[in-house]
Amino acid sequence: MARRWRVGLAANPTARGVLTAAALIAALLVTGRVLNGGLGGGQRPSAGPSSAPTAAASTQVPYRTGTAGCPLLWPVLAMSDHRSYPAGHPARPPPEATPVACYQTVAAAAMGGYELAPLPPGALRVGGVYLATTGRPFRASCQRAADRLGFTIPCPGLLPTAPRGSPAPRMCGRPPACRRDHALRFVQGGFVVPPGYVGAPGGYGALSILAAPTGDASGRRALECDRERRIATPAAHSTRGVLAVCSDDPQRSALGGSVLLRWSRQGTTVVVSVLDWSDASRWSDASRWSDVNRRLVVVLADHLRFVAPRT
């Protein structure tokens, strides 16, 4: 008798669902705050050393609420180490460095004498979205998830950077997450994106990684999109995949309103998707961001590794 597979939730505790993240991030954006650095209505620090340029139309004085951060439209933080750190940059300034100014772009910061900080080993930048390597604790959570689910699962080697102060991501929460006869669903909602990014309404990013055994028809059905438009067939882990846009209702489908890449390997069908509402967006550069999201899912897929259950 065929088993009935359901899409279970295995995600960062802050990602309780796409709609919850949408409401939170949209509210923060309305108030003009950026999640890179935990801004608030705190006091403004004094400017850095005397060599720092005077704040002008293209700069803003950074705010401080325990850590430095910048207003929404000036997301590039310049520090006294003469480096700039855009929103989501995975590198951390030296402990002795102090905030100096906030710039609108990396180029403007460089003209002001603040070169872009180098990326940590293994980190990548895709169209202004930063991807950081996952650590040993996260990889251990992938093994626990595979053991609970009972099939080989994908484990991300890179993830988009989360707002500072967010809990560390993990593939599975506490039981009953990741139960047998369930498909895998890892969700990272509200990752840091540059201004103008087209993801979900409100301009935030949300990533989903879904997986189910290839040989189970009901499991594969949980990873399908009814209104799917194929874009290309790129290779993923030496296997031909399908890059597509899903126009299903996001409130009824785990893949609705997303760009996705689907392929099968080692007996597992995998879908990597990023929310992308470019078709409904009013931004003039929506097509550019749609291209960024397509590149994002391909890069994230390329850096997955497969983890088999131990029992």
C-alpha cells in the first residue's frame, strides 16, 4: 500500500512560515529600518576619525543599538578600518573598528575611501545577495534529519546570510519535525537582500529546499507545481534539472510564486526555490532581479551535498 507523504516543516525557528516572515519584514521596512545590524531608534554615534568624509547627500550617519547598522536606503556601512560592509556581508569588522558613515552603494563607499571588505573563505555574492558557508553544527543537523526521515536528503553548503542576531539555522527542529513518511521542507525566511530586490511582497528573500524519495509517487507530487513555466534545463550535480517559474497560489502551494530548480539524484528528488514575484512587481528592474533569483537557485543547488541515513 502506497504511503501518504506530506510536506513537513524543517527550518530555522524564526521561519515559522512565509506569511509570518512577510509580515515581520514588511513591518520593519515600513519603519525604515534594516535588519543588518539590528537598527532601531537608538542614538547616533559620533563620526569616526578625522579622515572620515563629512556626511553628504549620498551618506548617512550610522545608528547604533549595540551593533552598527544603516538606514534602508544607505545599506553600505563604512568602518574606521577603511572597509565597507554592505547589508548581509558575512565578514565582521575588526573589534576595534568603529562606524563612520553609511553609503548608498559599494561604489560610492569606494570613492569615499572605503573598499569593499573581502569575503570570508567559501562565501559568495550573487547579484548583491551574500551566501555564507554552513558550519559543522548545521551539517550535523542534516545527518539527524536524514536519520529521522529515513532517506537521503540534500544538505546546503551555502545559505543566504540572515539578519544579525538571528538564531543559527538547522535542518530539523525538535520532534515531531522531520518524521518518517514526510517529505523534507527546509525554509529560510527573511534573508538579507539589497534595496530593490524582488522576492516576496515587501522586498525580502525566502528560500525553500524540499526533498522526497524519487520512487514514491505521492512524495514527488508534494514537490510539483500545477502552473509551472519551464525556463531552462541546467545541470545540477551532473544531472539534468528543470529551472522553472511556479505561478501557483503561495497560500496553497509550497512552491507558489517562486523560481525553482528540480532534479533527482541518489534516489531523492530535490527542489530548491526562492520567492520571486517579478511578474507582479512594480519595480522597473524586476527582470534583473528575476535573473538574480534564477542564478541563486542554481548556485545554491551546486553547493548541496547529499546525506544518507545511518539506519
